[in-house]
Amino acid sequence: MVTGDGRPWPGDREGLPGQRLAQGAGATQPDPAPVHPDPTPAGAAVHPAAVDSVASGGAVASEAVADGGVTGAATGQRGAAHSAATSARAAGVTADARLGALRRLGLLTVAMALLTGLLVWLYGTSVTSLRPRNLPILTVGAQPAAGALADQISRVEPGALSVRTVGSVAAADRALRDREAYAAIVIGDGGLTLRVASAASPAVTEALTRGIRVFMPGLEIPVVDVVPTAPRDVGGGGLAAGYLPLVLVLAAAGVLLTRLVRSRAVRLAGIALFAVLAGFAGAVALRGALHVLPGSLLTTMAVVTLLALAVVAPVVGAGAVGGTAGLVGIALVMVVAAALSAAASAPEMLPRPWGDVGQFAPPGAGVTLLRSTDYFDGAAGGRPVVVLAVWLVLGLWLAFVGERGAQPAATAWLLSGGQRPIGGQRPLGGQRPTRAAHAAHTGRTARIARAGGAGTAPSGSRTRVGSPPPDGPQVPVEEAGDGTLGVPAADAGAGEAAGPGQATAVPGRRSTLERTVPLEPPPASGSTRR
């Protein structure tokens, strides 16, 4: 009940609807307004107009309360309908997201299965399809016997061998040590002699030995190995078995470095540090543990370090420029190039032109350089060095200009020493937020914090109906000139004067311009609403 001037009737503990909101939220019940003495003397007659005024005021108040109840019921129905529609839309979005995730999962699994089969076929073909293709060999002896033998060998299988003639055994041995030929057939006084350099390719030596015996059956042709392989790697399988995992581990290290490190300087430093450590570890494994390379430890370490730089730098660079797509692409390039490296045979033994293509990739150039430096004193090592240097420079340039590829959550985990980031989540899509978005978010947070301390919210902010802020049941109301929300000064408490363009937030009250009822929280359990 209210008095004629709109104040709560003395003793009415329920008060205005806004005060009931404060009571429902646990706020302290304000003291009732002081009772003013009735200026009408006792026993004095009351004018009938005053009685009619009070009656009409009560009727108006009753109509307002009824109108407010109807409006509140309509608002509740609209809110329920809106909530149902929102839930339906959210369910539809969730279903679409799940369907899209299943579709992507299906495509990914099918693609990975096809890729697995392709790689298995590729690695198998690099072994089962080995045969000479324009393989350089020599014939040694006086003319015209040496020339006639060269013509006869060339006609056995056209395109398999590239035969040329030299005049002396010394010239033939020099060509073998310079890696200009794989073998030489010498015509001497005692018959034919096969001189080979098995260190260049044990598979080629075996194929030529078997071919000569088939071509000249019944003849015992002695074999002289001018540049033999290491004693522990007679068949050449030890170097190939240790080299291919080395290349794949280097590529995987580049992927990890790209995903875990965001800083450009740290990435470049990581490439250099890892290459040196990998060079030392690879040299110790190949030469010290397996004994498949006879060269010095420092020479082998230098070659493996250059190989590591030529593999890791392009992987990091492609990831920095192309993100996940770049990493997937460069990883596939390295895996395919490892199959075409001819580490277990020779480039001339692979199908053309893939044998030559493999020598322009880091895996093929690396194994050729290892053989050249450890067995042939660096002969024919110029082109592999250039190939590795080009890949290194290209990778470093891409790593310098690129800024993508890192996972923010993984970076935070690495920098925090393995602790879980706050919230346990990463940004959507794994992308780094832009500076503009970060500045806007920071400024908005600061404005909300300042507004929250003053009991107001920034203009333009959207407050959901029925969701009071955490610090109490204050509801943002109409927008004032300074960007705050409140009610006009006429609705503020008694004795509070609002300046021009200012408004004051009143608990439990909305803007007087909005035709609705004040929000009231549900009563506490076990309590009776008055």
C-alpha cells in the first residue's frame, strides 16, 4: 500500500516491487520511512473530496498492479518462447557441427589410408624395380678389341648400360675413384677382369657381377674392388638401414619445432642447435656404433649437420608460412624423397626420371655426399653440397618471413613447464588473435571493470533479461549522456541530485520508459513469498 505522495505506507514491510527484489536477493531490508503525524486534528471532519481522492488513488494503484501482472505474464511467455527457440537453434548448430566433424573425420581417414598404401607401394617399388638404366661403365684395353667389347655389351640390353672406352687400368681406376663410372671391364693378357667400386653402390656391384656371368657363361672373371665398403657393411645395407630413419626423425623434429615454438628467433636458434646435436648423434651412431662409414668423425658429423639443416629448416619454414597445410606438404615431400634417395642402390637403378629427381632433394643429396666424403675424398660432392645449401637457404628465408604454424596451447604448455593453461582450453582454430582484437578486448574489459565499480555498465552492452550481475540484483537501465545506464534523477533516492546528462542505478528498477514490471528473483527454498 502507498500513500498519496507515492511513498510506502508506514508498516508495509513489502514495499515497492524494486524493494522486494532487494529482499529476494538477500539485501538488507531498508528501514521504513518515518511516520509523519497527521496534520488533521482529532475529531475534525474530513472533506469528502479528500476521501474521493484517496479512493481514486487506490483504484489507480490497483489497476497499475493488475496491468503489471498481465504485462509480467506476457513477458514471461515471450521469454520462455525465446529460450525454446534459442535451445532449438543451439541443438541444430550442435548437430551440424557433429555432422561436419564426422565428415571431416571420414575424409581424413580415407586420405590417410590412401596415402599409406601409396607410400608402401613407393618404398616397395624402389626395391623391386631395381635394374640398370643408363649405368656408366668402362672397357679398358687396346683398340679395336676394347671398342668391339663396348659395342657388344651395349647391344645386350639397349638403354641399360652407358659404355665408354679408356686406354689404361690407371685411367679406369681414376674414373672409379672420381665416381665417373661404377665398374670397368679390363681386357688383359690373361683374359677379362672386372674392376668395381662397391662403395659407390653395393647393389650395382652385385648386379654387374651377376650380369657378366650371365653374359659370358663358363668364364671365371676375377673381381677387383678398387674402393670397397666398410668391413662391417659389406652388402651396403647398414648405411641404408641407418640413414632412412635419420631423415624421417629430422623431418619430425622440424614439425615439433614449428608447432611448439612461436618466436622467430627461438625457431632459428632451435634449428641451429638441433642440427649440431643431430649431426653429432648421427655421426656417432653411423661411424662409432654401426661402423658403416670409414671416414673421420668430424667429417661425418659435418655432413650430417648440413643434412639436418637442409631438412629441418624447410620443414620449419613451410610450417611458418603455410601452417598445418605447409607442414603436411613438406613432410610428404621429405618422406617421398627418402624413398627416391637411392640410399640402398644408386640413382641409375631407379625408374627414370625419379632417380635423378631424388638427387635434388635433401635425402638423396645427403646420402650421396656421405659416400663421397667417407669413401671418395669428396669426389662428386659439389652438386650435393649445392643442393643442400639451396634447401637450407630457402628454409631459413621461409622461417624468417613466416609467423604461423605454432599451437598457442602447446606454446603455453611448453613455456609453463608442462602445467595446464588456465581454463584448459585453446583459442578456436588454434590461431593467434590479432593485435586489434586483443586491444579491443582489453579496452572493453577495462571499461566494464570501471563501470562495475560504479554500479553501471557501459553503453551498448547487452544485458540478458532475467540474469542479474554476480554482485547483486542490479539491472542496467536507460542510457545516460555519459555512456552509463541508470534511471532519471527523479527516480533516485531522496536527497540525491543527479547532474545534467547523468543517471543513477536503482536496485531492482528498470527504465521508467520501458513498459514492464521489475524483475524479481524466485523465492528461496523454504521461504514464503509475501
